[in-house]
Amino acid sequence: MTGIYIHIPFCAKKCPYCDFYSVNYQKTLVEHYVRAIIRNIQFQEISDEVDSIYFGGGTPSLLTIQQISEILETCDKSFHLVQPEITLECNPSGNRKIYLSQLKKAGVNRLSVGVQSFSPKELAILGRTHSPEQSKTFIIQAKEAGFDNISCDIMLALPEQTETILAETLENLTLLPIQHISAYLLQLEENTPFFTNAEILSRLPDDDSAADRYLQAVHTLERKGFFQYEISSFAKAGFQSRHNLKYWQCVPYFGIGAGAHSLMNGKRFFCPKDVNAFCTDNTQKTILLEENACSREEQFMLAFRTTDGVPEEWLSISAREKLPLLEKNGYLKRKPNRRICFTPEGFMVSNALISLLSLP
């Protein structure tokens, strides 16, 4: 099964920590961009069945219902869709009851909501324009509109984030009718305002405090019925993100739009981050990243990001000899089906553990 990723690189306001490709929203430019998206969908010949469509951004919820409907109708005509999971990323803002109801009727069946925090102070630091109450209202309205697969993003290890502040965010979030949570540690990326902000840098938690907040989130969410299935992803039973799992399982996905990445026919490639070029080209140009993607080494690394882990037979004899000590120290566990996965503590040092276990 192949996944389709559609990048919508438009934002009303750029967040100071975000390094995803986006530009300012302009109505006319968006209209041209949607036409280019539709043109590229029609051009693609994907023989495999498609079971996920993911609108990422940017802020895809800036698109009109008509624009989203036209894109999905084109997907339906161009691809062999098989009960697809159709996700749209959105920001919680204002009264969106009518929009959400129309979105559901258009075919979107999963939402990914950029909540980030339920602390007004943290939202201000992050440059978010919504309030905690708007997040609650948006999610309740989404439920009332018929959405029964709602994911929310939150951020960990924010400047001066305390155990109490995070506990309040987790409590507020898990009381809402949602099924999935993505919890990301704040990463300072180059070419973002945060990267050179001395005040922000001075208020960031140290590594030990960041690890504490991560483990607090993992254990709290598990108690609330959200079980970890990937290093940053938690879900109630049966609600793991079908699309996102493709990235960790080396399953094919095709990206459409400026900045979108793809994995098809064993090759990784991407469309340049140029909205204007994407709009004017008859079909999107792509740049090759890897000729022979998804080697055994890459599958090994990606699988270790999930709680499904890797088969024990993938490890060398010398690597297997290290397992008892790593298990004793709480970094990994061996599963009944002879697979090995990291514990939450192991996820915190996963790069080092993967290097250790990759040695011959």
C-alpha cells in the first residue's frame, strides 16, 4: 500500500521554531498552487493501492472546502484508493463548526491539530495565536462534526517548562475526545528565529530536565490509555497513524508539492522548495536523494524508532551478546516474538544504542 503526501506550504504566520518549508498565505498564489497540485495528481501513474492521504504543511486548513474537495476528488479518480486514512493538519482557532462539518463531508476522516500546549505562557513563547480554550473548543467541535480519529501535537522541553506545567497540558489534553498524540521535544533548527535567540537559549532545560519531561509524558500518557508505538507517537488501540508508520517501515509514499519528499521504487527524491516554480511547471521537478534507499541498515535504524522494534536475527552475534546488559539497565526489552525494542529510557539515547548494536 502506498501513501500520498500533499504539502500545503502556506501559513498566516510563521512560528519562530518551525523549519518546515512555508510562505505567507496569498489567496491568488494558493489558487494557482491548488491547480498545480491537481495537475500533478492527474499526471502520476501509481499502480499500487493507496491507503493514506496526508495534507501537511504549513497550514493545510487555510485551504477552502472547495479546494480540499477538488484535490480529494482528483485523488479518487487518479489513484486506486482503498479505504484511505485521510489526514489534514490544522490549527485550532475560532469557531470552525461549519468548516469542520464540511471538511468531514469532503472526505477527510482524520485531523492532526497543532495544540502544542495548554499553557498560555508557553503558547506565547511559541508564537502561537490560539488559546487553550480555542484548542478545547476546536476539538469538541471536531468530535461533534463526526471526527472519531483526532490527533494532537504537543511540545516537550520548552523554555522553563516544569513538571507541573506539562502535567496540566497532559491532563487537559487527555480529557478531550482524541485518539492520538504526537509529543515532540523542541529542537532548535538553523534558519529559525529561535536558533539565534539568546533569551530562548538561556531558558532551555538541560538534557536531564528534557529527559524528565519526555519520560513524564510517556508514563502519563500510558496511564491515560495512549500507548507509545513510535519514539514521539502515542495512540489508543487501533489508532496508530497509518501514514506516518510508512516512514518508519520503509513503505512507499509519494509527495506532491513544493518541498515534499517521496520514497518510490527504492529511491528517495524531493520537490524543490519553490512555490512559484511548482505552480508554473507542468509537472513537478524532483531531485534524487538516494538511488538505493531502504537498505538493511536504514530499515534497522528506522524500525528501532518504533516499539515494534527489530527481529533479533538482524543483530550480529557480538551485538546479541550486549543485549542482557542493556536489558538489565532498562534500555531495551525482548519481546515474546523474538523482537527487540527500546524502552522509553532507551529512546532517549537511541542514536548511541543503534550505533552500539550496529557494530559487527
